[in-house]
Amino acid sequence: GGYPTFPDDTEGTIARHAISSDGFFELKSLPRKAVVVGAGYIAVELAGVLQALGTDTSLVVRKERALRNFDELLSETLDTEMTRHGIHIHRNTEGVNRIEEMGGHKKRVFLNNGEVIDNVDVVIMAAGRSPSVESLNLEGVGVEQKSTGGYVVVNEYSETSVDGIYAVGDVTGNVELTPMAIAAGRRLADRLFGPTSFQNAKVSYDNVPTVVFSHPPIGTIGLSEKEANEKYGSENVKVYRSKFSNLYYGPWEVESDEKPKTAMKLVCAGSNELVVGLHVIGMGADEMLQGFGIAIKMGATKADFDSCIAIHPTAAEEFVTMFPWGLGSEVSGAKVSPLNGAAASEPAAAIDN
């Protein structure tokens, strides 16, 4: 596992006057004014929760916006929605310089770009985590660790540099998500204690679906548009986009521009338009991603998406009707093609009991 860390300042005021993301769950009352520091999953999730509950919330990010390593469609749309919800985003700050007490249990937060935030009830640091390895005496038994961060070095089979010692989860620094750690542990247990058919079992860190429970939620799997261009060349990448207001908000008597938006993107590569990235932000993004994640893991193409009949009225149908529809390469990524009215797959021979 891992634990939240605090950035250093010369007088130690950050650790003294701020709480971690763990401390958020120990709050006994709702703060009137809060500052959340960080640009990742935890920071945007906590900022969204506090703002939704009525707290005057500021989000402090080191660079231009939060989730900057995600696809631009996601980070830009989230930035717009957080601002629309009333979250004050302090940009290009390079982090917190120090925190001072103002009296009356209030705090003053000094940022490295010169900005100052006054009358703060609580400062939540969500700017980083470290692996929980200090108490394990790894050096004493010769387990190799990475020079930065102290993460345990493992191979594709979760084996460390010492025979008989294995590591999975956040301590390895590979896709730090709870379901990822569970999957890695299961594959390791299969290989170590299962039948010989599992002797080569290992987990895959490719195309891992993940959700950010921001407001609105985000679902993403695979490569961003930028990553796809870098890997395959922009001339071999085709991108499909859509942005709309969910039908849920149709009856709302507000201007169209004020209705919360859903944004989607398919990133395709190669002449077969293999879907190498799928990104969505908006109501229901968290639920719809699991199903689409299976399709991406199985090698779905844009034509496979187009071959699937839409479920109306849903937001998810936009992924299988995305313009231009049905005009791409008629190539399926499936073992049994679903294109052009093909018959459904049949199961293999019956299992002998």
C-alpha cells in the first residue's frame, strides 16, 4: 500500500497546519472554507465533495490545470465544470510555500507564485503518496528498490530481486489502483498455488480502465490522443469526438450552455482503426466504462463499435453512433466478426462433468 505525503517547507508549517487526504475522513464538521492542494484523483474528488456540500473550496494546482496527464478532453472539460460549480482554481502556483495561523482557528495559505488565501478553515494536502515500505527492512534482506520513491522493483511475475519474496500493489508503483493490486495478487496466487495450467499466469498493466469520481465523473482507458500520436504517428491516428448535454437535464429550465456537459472521445490507430483510447466525462461515465473496457481489452475497432445497436435514450449510445458512423475501415478486432449482420458467436464444445 501507500500513504499520503506532505511537501517540505523550511519551517514545517505545512505538516503542522494541514491535514492529509486521510485526515479528511476524520473531520468532525463541515468547514466553511477549504483549500485542497493537488492535481490528481484524490484532490479533484475531495474538492468536488466539499463544494457540493456547500464549502467555499479552492483547488491549488502546480501547473495550468488538474489531471494534466489525462487526455485533454477530460482535463479541459473537468476544469470548465469545476469552475462552473464555483470551485476557485489557483493555477501555475508551483505549490504551497507555507501556512500561517490567523487566530480564531483560521489559516492563511501562501503559494509559491505569490498568491495568498485567507480565512481558511482546513487545508488538505493531496499532492503525493509514497509506498509503505519503511518498516519492512527491505535493504536488510537485499530487496531492490527504485532510486526515486523507494518503490519495490519487480518483474512481470511480481517477483522481487530475492527468491521467494513477491510484491504487488502500490509498493511497486505500477498502476496504483486497488482493483489493479487485487488482480495482481490473484494472478500471483494462481501461479504459486494453482494447477500447472497457471504456471505462467501474470497480470497485464495495459489498457487498465479507471474512473475519477470527480464532479462530473471521468472514465478512461488506453492512450490519450497525445500519447497515441507519439506512439503511432499523427498520420496513423484518427480521433472521434462528441460533446452534449445529457438527456437527464433536458427538462431543466436553464440555458443550454449552463447544463452540465458530457464529452466523449475515441482514439483510433492504424488502417483497421483499432480503438486504442476511450475517454468520457459526464453523468454515468463511471458505470459505462466497465463494459467498454471489456471491448477495448478484446481489441475492438471503430467498425465494431459502429456494428453495435444503440440503446436509446442513454449517453453511452453516443460511443456506438459517433460521427462519422459506418464510414471507416470494415475490419473487426473480434475472433468472430460481428460486422454486416454476421451470426452471433457460439460457445465451444460442452464441458465434460
